[in-house]
Amino acid sequence: MPAKVLFEQSDGVAHVTLSHPRRFNAMSRPMWHDLRHVFECIQKSTQLRCVKVVGHGANFCAGGDISEYREFRFQEPSLREFHERDVWGALNAMLECDVPIVAQITGNCMGAGVEIASCCDIRLSAESARFGAPIARLGFPMAPREAALVSRELGSTTARQMLLEAAVFSAPEMLQRGFLSDVVADMDLPSLAQDTVQRICQLAPQAARLNKQTLRAINSTHALSGNSLTAKKKGASDDLLEKLMDSAYDYADSTEQREGIMAFLEKRHAKF
């Protein structure tokens, strides 16, 4: 079976599957291209209310496909292109997606898997899943943009342990450290993920998209305000929220807000 990212949609849900079963769903270069294309399509859709990201079979994603590394990792231009165009292009497409993203994590979630999970809004895991980024054993660091993303979502302490001592953590440990939203027995994970997706789909899609835009601006503001390189950078962080404020209340006369409030007042379920 060729390595690919599968995309299906039904009843307002986008089902995204990382599929490279011979290598525990390790990400190949074509898969990074697929992932970017899939999320660019999801962002353009007005019908989708939630995205669920899973791995094919027993694993989420075991990292990068090391078998292809000889083709590009030993020259600076091709290495830069891989991380800045292929990998970050896909991760950024996920981060820029306004549709809520739920990760259903099983088995190995390593390296690229941790990066992809870090782009998801809600991370649900099987109890037996394992998390890490032991790339120091392969002799190279995590690319700067990817490390910034992972550090923000994992927390600095966990990111340092993963990258500097190649630490691997269990799902219960990652729940305790705040990376995961919930951990359940392996057999219960599909139903938990399905219930979570359905709850999101029953809520107002416009509100979800606007909330994601606000949270993205806040995260960007925090990231920039923590950068002490120049005062100009700090001014840029303020501009992100100010730009959002220009349209922050445009939903005032929206059908969804009217329906939600009137349904509450009329003691009925809202139909979004």
C-alpha cells in the first residue's frame, strides 16, 4: 500500500488518515504534500464542522520516513526546503485551519507524529500510546519552527526532555503534563473520539471558527511578545489582536447567534 494521507468527509466531518502501514505511518515527503493539500481543502469548505485525524491501523505516526532521508538530508538547500516547504507547509496549513481538529492517537506518536498532534485542538489517546521525539539518536535536531510549535504545546520541560535526552512518555504521563485532553482504555478510544466529534458538530460552526481565529491570534501574540529580539516584534504582536478586533463583532446579526439565543429562550435545542 503506497504512503498517503487519506481524506474522506461525511455528515460535516472530515476524516484524515495518516497511512503508511509498513512504517508505522511514518511521514514521507509525498505525505507531507498530501497533508497540506487536505487541510487547505478543509479550510476552504463551508460544510465541514470538525476534523478527525487518525493513523492507519495500530499507530498514529512513528515520525519521519528515514528510508528517504539520504535523498535530501545531506545538503543544506534540500534539507531547508524539506523542513520549510514540505513539513512546515503542512503543519502551518493545520494551524491555519478554522475547523476544530480532534486527534485520535494510538500506538507510536513520535517526532512528526508529535508535531502533527500539536496542531490539533483536542488530543485523545489510547492508554498504551507512546510519545517522544528521539531524533538526537539520528544525529540531528528538530527544525526551529517545529521545535517552537512542540515546545508551546508540550511545555518547555517536556520538550527539553524529549529533545535532549530522547525521553519517551506514556499516555498517562502526557495527560498529567497537559498535552492530552483525555486518555482511555484502547478499546474505548474510538467511541470517545466519535462522541467528541459529535458534540462539536452539534454546536455552532461559526462560533467554532471564530474561536479558533481568536485563539490563534492569542497564541501568536504570546509567541511574539516572548521574543525579546526587537521592540518592533512586540508591536507586531499587538497588531495581531488589533486586526482581529476590526471584525470581532461582525457576527452580531448572524443566523447562528439568533438561533442559539432564541432556542435557549424558547427552551428547545438549537439547530445550527
